[in-house]
Amino acid sequence: MRYIFLLFAYIGTAIQTQAQCDCKQEFTKIKNHVEQNYAGFKDKVSVSNISKYKEFTAQKEQVASLAENRSQCYFIINQWLSYFNDHHLYSILNAESMEKIEPKKLQTDFPIEKLAVSESLIKKLENTKGIEGIYTKKGEGFSIAVFKNKNPFRDYVAVVIKSSDSKFENGSVLAELKEKSEKEYFLLYNSSHMLAFATIKPKDSELISGFTKNGKEIIDNENYNFEAKLLNEKTLYFNIPSFSWEAKPIIDSLFAAQKENLSKSSNLILDLRNNGGGSDDVYYIISPYLYTQPIKGIGLDMFASNDNIKGWELMLQDPNLPSENKAEYQKMVDKLKLNLNQNVNIVEDYVDSSYTPLLFPKNVVILINEGCASSTEQFLLEAKQSKKVTLMGQNTMGTLDYSNLRESNFCEMPYTLLTPTTRSRRIDIGNGIDGIGIRPAVYLTEKQDWVKEALNYLKNK
């Protein structure tokens, strides 16, 4: 058993809700939960940086005490979570909770702020450098003006201007930005009272969602469509933008349809650009075509906090859980209880030699970039051990060392915190990838045609 369950399989709810709480209480509740349950906390907060962590936390907690609404509270909590630099530690909208909020309270808790933007300011912003400026997006019926408007939570605002779209009124604050470091910003996006948080590094005059300065058009390099096709008589190409569970039947059918070509094509290109992961089970259909030798894997430890244990106990109550899994999970829970507040080995290191090497394909190129994360990175760690495989492109996101997430509700806001409960032992031998990513063997630039480069590389093999 390589993994006790799937990445992004959420376990339980442990933060109990209460009737009311102000932002400082909300902040403290989230902070305590992360400190007590996050599998990466002891790695991220050590003797060498604990003073810096306490100073950072105290500063954000002070700002939280100034929050006048839930939007500001959500923004400062997410700024604090960014300290851990872990894409698996994040919050998402709880749609069910959001639907229960009355419209009047929704406007009070998550207000759409209005700011006047004069024609003189618009004219001035048309020639500014840096992040300030007028941004437009092809196909949208409005523009946004980004300018300084400081308060304890933000440094800049993005305000709707020149709108012909009734959903976006002129003067509405669409986003707020807080400087994190040079040319890096925390961003809070507010559309219809629903918030989204991100950390952005604006480049090529692009701000958010394709909005750019000075009318510059951005080439869309996203990877959306599942596809399989022959590029030439020797090379089969697959475009796989996701390993989500919903994608499994699509990927299975693509590989079934291409079974004959897979059995005789010398070359295979797997385009995984912007594949953010999903479930390990989804990519297993691909693994036999890459295999040349036993695959070595490093196992996982789980942090045995009371809340993490309770999450597993909730899973044990699921009537649909297969009996063989129930016995296995119960054994694990018993082991966790004997080692409270310690990292407990729940998945041993392994060697997988269950596949038989296939004659075809003979050479495999996998295209990767910063959008590759989570289960996709697990696939790449296995794939790169094959003598057939060459990784081409750019470093992946680096989001795998801490995984197996557990849901926890915010105190009063309609959001859910997702906290990693497990830790890869790669970290102990200096092979962690978080914040670094998996490096390609052949680096490609944004200006190159990556599929053509892969074909040229394979031509010389």
C-alpha cells in the first residue's frame, strides 16, 4: 500500500463553530488549529526562525483586531497562512454555508466597496509604471484602475471603470493587493461577495485573469483539453490537463482508444503542463508504458494530533467504507493514539516491481511547468526513474511534501480550511520539493514551441 488514501481526500471536520466570534478570535482559532495539527509546522517553525514567526504572527494578529468586516478578516488570515509557503495549506469557499447567509448580512459581512475614480486619475494612470495603471481584458465589458489606497490590510485597490457590464458597477472595488515582497503581492478578489485569495507575481503587464496594461494581449498557454493524436508515424502525443477523479474515465478511454498506437509508436509525448494533480489512482493507467526498472518510493508520516485522529475516527463511521479498509484504518488509528503529537510512520518506503517493461514506446518526453503540482508531482517522481523518460520544460510548483488534507470550518465565516496531515520522509534526506519543484532535464523558455522542441529532441534519440 503506497498511500493510505488519495491526495485531496478530505477527512473530517474538527474546528467547532460557535455562535459569534470577532476577527481576533477567528484568527486565534485558525492559528491554534494550524500549530496543533499541520504536519509541516515543526519543519516550518524551528529554533532558527521562531522569533521571526512570532513577530509575523503578532503583527497579523494586531491587524486582525482592526477588521471591520469578514472580507478584511479573511484577507489577513490568508496573509498569515502564507508564512508556511505550502499550497496544500489553504482555504476554500463553503458554498453550502454561503447560501444560508441572508442578502443583507452578506452585504455587511462581505461588502462591495465603492471608490470614486476621477478622469484625471484615469489619465494619470495610463502612463504609470509598476503595478499601478489601467488594465483591460479582451471580451470583458469593463476596465480596472489599479492605484494606491492604503489601509492596514492593503496597499492598492483594483476598481472597476468604464463598465458596460451590469454585474460590475463603476467604482466597485474588485480586488485589493498587499505587498508581500518586491514585485509580489497578496491579492483578495471580491466578486458578488465571494472571496478568492492568491499570491501573485505580475509579469508581462498582466495583473489578474488576463487583465493587462496598455492593451497588450496575453497568449493563453493554459492546458484545457484532453487529447490524443499521432504527430508523425513514430510519435504519439497525449495532452492531459488533470488527474482529478472526474478525469479518470476520460484518460482511461483515451489510452484504451490508443492501445494499438501505444504498442507500436517509438516515441511518446505526455503534455502535463498546468496539470494541478488530483488522485494517484488516475495516472496508474499510464505507468506501465514508462516502466523500465523497479520504482523506489519514500513513505509518509502522519502527525498524530487529537484532531487528526478524530478525523480518521469520523471516516471509520462511514457505512460505505469497505470492511478491509475499515480494519486497516482502525489499526492506524490505534497506532496514532499510542504516539500522540508525534510523526507516525503510516506508509513504509516501498519498491514497486509489479510492471513488466514494454518494448514500446522506446522514448518518452513529459512536458512540465509551474502549473504541475500535487499528485502530478508524485507521478513525475516515479516517471523520472524510468530510463525511457526525459522531463522537459520548467520546474513544477513544488506542492507535495505535506499532503492528505483534512477539512476544518472557520469559526463563523463560510470558508473551510484545508490542512495537510502527512509529511513525506523525502524531507529527512534532503529531497523535499516544496518551494523548489521537480526540475526538468531539458529547460525550455516561454518563447519556444514546447511540442516542436520535444519532437526535435526525440528525432535525435
